[in-house]
Amino acid sequence: MTLQANAEAIAAPPHVLADLNYLVPMAERPRNYTFDPPVGVPRSNSLHEAHRVMIRDARPITDKVSLDATGFALIEHASAVRDFFDEEEVRRVYYPEVERILKEATGAYRVHIFDHTARRRIAGAEDRGAGPRQPVQRVHIDHTARSGPQRVRDLLPDDAEELLKGRVQVINVWRPIEGPLLDSPLAVCDATSVGADQLVPSDLVYPHRVGETYSVTYHPAHRWYYVPRMRTDEALLLKCSDTLSTVPARFTPHSAFIDPTAPADARPRESIEVRTLVFHR
């Protein structure tokens, strides 16, 4: 770590108070379209409400958090990628880096990368609109106990049943493209602080398939963390689902948030997340 980066880390407050948007409890199943829905059908049938929560600095406890203990981990990794908005370079250079990162972090024998998303925040823009993908400012989990294994069947049909005999995780690798990141950082929740009754299976409708995610309802016991002034040589590992039911952390909520301590002229967030299937024997 450089002296400048170390000073920035030391200067970070121990926590911030910020709003996170949680699902308003509802009788019907939440549903969100990734494209313009049929005429007369709303893009989403769910409502979210902001709750002011404490989001703690994760840096002092990086030796205590892990994918299995809390559902997330912070690693140092300097990528060789020059342009994260270059799809070809990301697949050619970054995908092999991510595979190595996850094999080393988890001991897995196989990693299958199935997609990635590069985001560039534009004030007032909508996610999945005409421009770049935007930070998602609602509490959610990308996969569920059902949809994690289903992605194996969808993406690796010839090997799926054999792969599903072992442990399968869905893990995202998230990092800032420019740093230190001040604008719209990522908050991650200690998965062990979230009750199963607060995870709400929700439909994510694509043109040719329906995925399942977890929306999350509020509970004051949730313990939230972030990495202040995150650098480009750092990455967050985030566990979205895990077929092994005996580990403490299996499903990890997360959300972008507005950091009230960020300067008004902070560079708009640019980030990339890679989504993976991680296999263990």
C-alpha cells in the first residue's frame, strides 16, 4: 500500500450513516423486467423504502471476514486490464485473472465465468436504460437457493448433474475501475445477520428466461460494511449463493449507496463485477 493510500484509509470514519432501499413487504411475488414490458404492465410490481443504517468500515476486520463466515472478503489484486469497458480485453485478460483469484481464495477445482457488467454512474440515468449500466441502489442478492443450481443446468447442461453432486457457489468479483472510489460505493451485509424470512424470492424477467433473485426486507439486526476509498488494486468477493447448507454464510445482500461523507465533486463511480459459478468436489 502506498503512503497516500494508507493515509486515505486511516482518514476514513469508522462508519457512516446512510440510506439503503429495502423491499416493502407485499402479498404477491416481486417481479422486475429487464426490458420494456408489455403495454399496461409495470416495469416492477414492488416498492422499496429507505432505512437509515450504520455502514461500518470493513478494513479493520478484513482478517475476520470471509466468504464462509460473513459472505464477503476483500483481497488485493492488481489487474493487467487497461480498459474495463473493452469487452474483448475483459474476456481475454480479466476472466483468467478472476478464475485464478477464486481458485486461490476458495480451493475450488473449477470456475465458470458466465457474465460481467461494467457500470458508469450518470446522474439521473436509469439502470438498463439506453446508456451505461448504473449502480443498483436497492438491497438484493443476485441468486437464490433455487436459481444458483439452475444456472448450472442452464449454462453447463452436459455436466450439470455431475457438478451438482459437489458444492456449488455463485460468487461475484467486484472492483472499482477508477479509484480511490468515493461515489456510490458498494455496501455488503454480513450474511449471518439476515434471517431466512427476510429473503424474498423475486422474478427477474429477461426476454427469453425468468431468473430468480432475492429481494430483502428490513431488519435492524442487519450488519452492513463497505470499503472506504476502495482502490483499483482491491476487489470484493461476494457470495450470492451456496449449496452447502452447513456454512454460516450462504446468501449475501448488497447495494450501492450514497456516501454522505463523499465530496460533491467526487468522480462518478465506475466499477465492474464478474459473476461466476464455483465448483468443489
